[in-house]
Amino acid sequence: MSSSASFSKVTSSSVLTATCILGLLYFGRDVLEPLALSLVLSLILAPLVRALARTGMGQMPSTLIAVLLSSVCVLGVCIVLAAQMVAVTADLPQYRAAIQTKLETVREITERPFARIQAELRAVAPALPVAPAPTRRGGATLAAGQNKPIAVEIRTPELSTTATVTRLLSLVSGPIGKAGLVLVLLVFILLEHESLRDRVVRLAGKGEVGRTMRALGDATEGVSRFFFSQFLVNVVFGTVVGAALWAADVPHAALFGALSGLLRFVPYLGALVAGAAIALFVAAIDPGWTLALTCVAIFVGLELIVANVVEPKVYGHSSGLSPLAVMVSALFWGAMWGPVGLLLSTPLTLCLVVAGRHVRALEPITILFADTPNTSEAQRFYHRIISGDADAIIRDAHAYLRKFNFARYCDQVLLPGLALGADEYATGRIEKTQQNKVRATIAALAEAVVPISGSARKSRRPRRISMLDANVGVHLRQMRQLHLGRWQGSLDVPPGSIALAAGLPNERDDLLNELFVLSLREVGLDARSVSAAAPDEGPGPDRSDLVSTVFLTYPLKDTLVQWQVVAGHFRERLPQALMVTIRLSPDDRDADQSIVEHSVDMVLRTYEEGVALLTPEAPVPA
């Protein structure tokens, strides 16, 4: 499969290349950090620039206005937060008594268990020898042979005004310088957006233009959609938190609401930091613990609702990453680039995941970190049926059948999934226990999705009979005969109302026949099956008018002659019936279709075509 093929190409040279890339990311952070931040911001602002350009502005005015608006918004938020922080700092002295009381309470609670343990250990520990008492000399306590210590006082020289201003500028110039560099890079990247895209396409080569354009489009759309959706959710979250704290009479509620919304941009860790900050502040300003616990409960409840209800409905998996991938990417980029890497972890990893869908060398990243594994429904079905996970298969089947019928489920999921293990089954690489799991799971699935009685009921383990370990198709037919009688239903039905599925007496044909019978019965058709080993199971010659259509399983090369004999038998026995065969997923083992067509009236390709061929006139007999 593609995933195993991707990992099988890992060589020493690829490991060395990955190591060099990691070293470049770590040691080149001073250059790569502002560049990566500018690129991500350009993806976020690109829709705004295009919207302004559509109003008739040129590329440069649109870019400058977009960057100016964004800068003003960010600067305004920073000024408001700074003013709020100054106000909080000014109000802290009046909360000093409450803070000291809370610290004493917390210290007592945390130290008391350890003090009790230490006292108990001292009570049971043997007495240690007492060291000789130190001698006193000149009023000071000295050990033997030790000179009298000399007191030393260290004084920090007072800074002049010039030195203070210089230190302040050195502290501020670093972040301001990086912000200015990011702003300049952002403007040039937005101005050269089209040119950069053309250069990337040229680098990819003429034969990869379509794939490169799709990759760039997916990355731009994914990052923009993710950040816009997250921005809306976080603004609403911060507003609700601020309103809740204001209703609880917590001072500076707007500050903590804004911090809650901003910190949620940092995956997982941001929400924890915001909750801890609110809890510490409220605990400091209130003499008791009721208000602090209430605020924490409100914050946790809102976070759980937003994370598990609001976000999946608003943007679902728009990040394109699984929850574990978001956490791993935050740890990786945080270790590489610190706080900036923590903030950029999701968009950077998202770009790599999108690139992995189009670049084969990055495919393992997509397989590991994408929100859905790079496997089809048929592959997931095969993996689960080999492990015997019947509950998961039945759950997925019910979800699929809410949109489509059982015939399409067989065509798209069940039969392609079983076909993935055909080679392993033929070569004996699937153990006997796994084969039994496959048969038992198919039987449980058939009984759960299309109950024999025709009424919906909860799935349960199928009754164990001997044929299940040998032939699941025969088992399903016997179960239907057990419920509906020898003829799998009444023979007192209108003429031409029965569809008969027939095949050779082997496990393949029996299973295909039973699955097709289930597909027909699901839509209300009177479908029954018969094996060439027991042709008397069907209606006798005197009731041949009851059968309108005979569906024969498509033959293999090895069984073509035997199949032609069976087809001739049904043609002679049911001359008025339409003879149809269904060729599912043609492969090299199938018989030549030009030969098969001489024995039947029609060759179909899917079960859905077989269901569509018949008109549901008669209900499924009880």
C-alpha cells in the first residue's frame, strides 16, 4: 500500500538530509523565524488584499492599506492590553492582605502532609550520632579550626539616567526590530505574491505545473480558512469570558477576556495559561475561595463547549491536522523556535501536510499528521475485518447506509476491502483464526444492516453453526432458510416477482450471491439464492414462472467450463427468465467477457446496476 511504500523508501541519505534540515531550522532561526512569520501572515492577508484590489485599487495601494489596517488593529489591542496591565499592577497593593492570607493557606496545605510524613519517619528512624558542639569565640559560633567569618556587603551601583534609557531601549529594540523586519518582509511578499507563485511553479518544472498550483491553492485556502475560523471563535470566546467575569464582579474583566481569546491561538497550552491566570488573579483579590472556584468552573465549562461542540460545527477539521498532530507540532516548533514557533506550529505543519499530498517525499508527514489517515474506506474496512473489529465495521456501515444503499456499500467498501486480502488469502498468509474472524464479522454485518426478518433490530453476535467456519455464504443462506423456510419465503407470490441469485458451489460464489441478495432485499425485492450443488432449492419446473431474473456470479478462468454448464442448466429450467451476470472489479483471473456474453443476456458491472435493473414491486416476504 502507499503508506508502507512511503516508509520503505527511508534510507540513510534521507535520514542525513532530514538531520541537516533540522539543524538548519534550529541554528538558522534568526533568519527563518521572521521569514516564516511573514509568509504565514501573507497567506492570512492575501484574501483581504484581493478583496481591496477588486474594488479598483492597484496592487500596491491594496497591499499597503491591508497591512496598515492590520497593524493598527494589532497596535490598538496591544495598547489596550498594556493599559489594562498597568491598571492591574496599580491595584495589586490593595490586594496584598488577601494574597498573603492565600499564600499562607496554600503553604500550610502543601507543607502539612510532608511535615507529618517527616515526623513519622523520625519516629521510626534510628538515632544518629550527635556531632560535637562547636566552640564559641568572640561571641560567634565557630567549628574547630575555623576562622572568624568576615561580613561582606554587596551594593549594586545606582544607574544613571543615560544607562537606564540605554537598557530600556536595548530591551525594546529586539522585539521592535523583529516586528519591523516582519512588517517589511510582509509588504514585499504581498507585492510579489504573483511573481513568487510563478517562480515556485518554474522551479517545480513544466510537467508539475498542475500539481504545484493545486498545492499552493490548498495551502493558501487551508491556512486562511483555519485562521479566519479560529479568529471568529476566539473573539466570541474572549467576549463571553469577559462578560462572565464582569457579571461575577471581577475587576479588569475585559483584560482577562482579551487574554483568553488571544492565548487560544496557542494550541492547548494557551487555554491552560489563560485559565491559570484567571484563577490566580481571582484567588488573590477575594478573601474566600468561592469566587475563584466559580470562575474556574465557568472558564473550563466554556472551553469544553467551544472545543467539543462549537469548533467542530464552525470549522470542523479545517486545520487539516489531527489533535495529536497539533500537540506534536506545537512541541516540535516550540522547541525549535520558542514562542514564535509555538504560535506558528499549526500553520507550518498544515503547509507540510498539504505539500505531502502532492510531493511524494513529504507523503509520510501527511500520513502521520493529517486529520484523516491517507486510507480509503475499503482499506479501513480491510484493516478492521482482519482484526475482527465487528462493532466499528457495523457502526461505519450504518453511517454509510444513512446516505446510500447496501448495494453501493458492497460496490465501494465491502467487496473492494475483501479484494485487498485476496492475494494474502490465496498464499496462506492469513491465518485460520483471522479467516474465522473475517467470516464471523461478515455474518454479523449482514445480520445487522439487513435483518432477515426485514425489521430493524440491534446487532448481536450471529448464532454459531458449523458452516460459519467453512463458508459464510452458506451460513447466511441457512440462516435465511431457518427464518423463512426451505424456499426462503412463500411460493404463493405473483408470477415474475422472484429474483434468483445462483453460482457455483464454492465460498466465493456463495458469498457474492448472498451479498447481492441482501442488496435486493434491502430495497424491498423478493430475492433468493441457490447453489448449483443443490438446484432443487429453487422453485420447481412447475413454478418457473415465479422467477423473473437469474443473476449468475461472473466466472473465473478456471471455472468457466463448469459455469457454462450451470448457465445452460438454468437457461433450460427457466427459459422465460432474464439471465444476468455482474462482473465486479475486473482482473486477470476473470474469464473472457466475450465468451461469457454468449451464455447470458446481460453483463453488469456493479450491484447498484443490478438493483436498478429491477423494479421493487413485491415486498420482502415475512
